[in-house]
Amino acid sequence: MRRSFAVLAGVLLTGACALPASAADGPGDQGFTLKDPRITESSGLAASHLHPGVYWTHNDSSDGPYIYAVDSRTGKTVARITLRGIGSPRDVEAISIGPHDEIYVGDIGDNMGGKWPYVWIYRLPEPKELRDQTVTATQYVVKYANGPRDAESLIVHPKTGRVYIIDKKEDGGHLYEGPAALSTSGANIFRPVAPVDLWATDAAFSPDGRQLAVRGYLGGILYDWNGGRIKREGQLDVPLQGQGEGVSYSADGTRLLYSSEGADSEVVAKDAPDRPAAKSPSSGTGSRSGSSYGSGGYGLKTGAVVVAVAVAALFGLRRLRRGS
């Protein structure tokens, strides 16, 4: 068994045995189902800055230059945005929103693990009005300092606006840092700055930029951002999903929402680690809800069925090694 599968096994089996004792009663979005029949391969997720309760997503390939705004209260699409001024997308895998309310779309997938000598990032202003419309986007060419690679995680720091990518490698990848400002005059070189011990399928910054959540198919890791010198803080409570490829903090930072490919796929909400204290209905005093990693606030629910499902999912995952 390769190292990444051993790591994932521990992550999955630990997470499978730690289930929430009760639903969260604090603020934040509660999760939803993507009801748009056009969204069948949701591969990224980002909470809107301008429209409370709205999340942006996209399909990963064979769709076109589109992103979708979804109302989390209903699961219905409230706008499809067509990107103008870019080429034909190849494999869009990630979406993030920067500090100036600009949406960044990562056309960074490469299922052959090094087929493309360069990939692209598209940037556009988040629309102030939610309706089907065409928006002009800026296209940036991206190259990696150590050669082509597959990636599905693109994140924009909410304070500095700097763009980062995490490559997708079964045995763990790296956090890549882009230039201080992206340029259209040539290739933007992304350089590895820190290892990420996960087969990463998406990532998200907390709204304050202090934490970085990285998810994979079978688990996740929370990092202290630490000025880019990331330090592992704990394990995320990632739900079991068919092909989980999206994660986003809620706009208020109290929840982590996890999305998956597939028609009518469910977006699952979990309490964010170190979420703000919520008032207890019975006492009216502040109390901290359980963290999404470790053991705080969660009761342990063990059983043969839970373990069997976890093991079956683990060994069935190999078919996803080249999944889009």
C-alpha cells in the first residue's frame, strides 16, 4: 500500500468513528442540494462576497466558459455567467474569490499529470446583479517552476490577494505560490513553498486568512496559514461523498461546505474548526460548538457497519486516480 493510502485510511477510519452528537445551532449555512440539471460535475465551490447565502460553482470539463451562482436556501441556480475574452477551457477545477470581490477560476486540471506545458487562470468581477449574463474575464498563463502537473485546488488569500495552487498527487503534493500580482504579459511562474500531505482535490482560506482547509476524497487537513509557512493543526471532518472535489468556508467563517460531482449532488455543511461561540438556547450564555477535527464536542459512534463502509470506500477509490 502506498503511503498516501495509508494516511487516507487513518483519516477516513478516524473520521468515520467521530460523528456529531447533535446539529450545530450557530450561524452559518446548513448545506443544500445542487438542483440544476446542467451542474453534473461540480468541481469547485466558493461563497459569494456580495450575495449572502449564494455559492459559486462550475463543471470541470466539456461544459464551456460558465460558472453558476446557486442559492443555498433552495439549491437552485440564480445565475449562469458566461466568461467572455478567454479561450476554450480545458479542465476547470477550482474557484475562489479575492479581497476585491473578484472571482478567480482555475483551468488547472491535467489528468495525464503533465501533458499541458501551461494552464490558465481566469479573473472576473463578481456580478452585482444575479442574472444570466456575459462578463469579460482576464486570462492568465500559469507555469510551474518544476514542470507541468495536475492540480484541482486554487485559492486566493483574502487579505493579500495572492494566488496559490496545490497540486494533486496521490502521495501528497505541494502548495505553490504565484507572483505578488498576476500578469497578462507572459507566463506567471508558480513555485513550491510547502508540502501538503494529502491527495488534494480542493482548498479554501478562512475569511480572515488565518487558516487553510485542504480536502481530498477521503479526508482533509486544517493548516495554520502562518504567513505561508503552513503548519498542520488537525484533521477535518470531511463527509463521505461520491467524488468530493469542492470545499468552501461560509461567508461568516462558521461552516465548511463540501461539494461533490454528480447530478443532484449534496453540499454538506460541517462546523468549521474554532468556529465562533454560539449562544446556548437553554442558558443564553456563549458556548463553543464542537470542532470539525479532533474529539472536541463530538460523541464517538463506532460500529462494524461504519468501519466496513469506510474500508470499502477506501479500496474503491483507486478508480478515481485519474478522475476529473
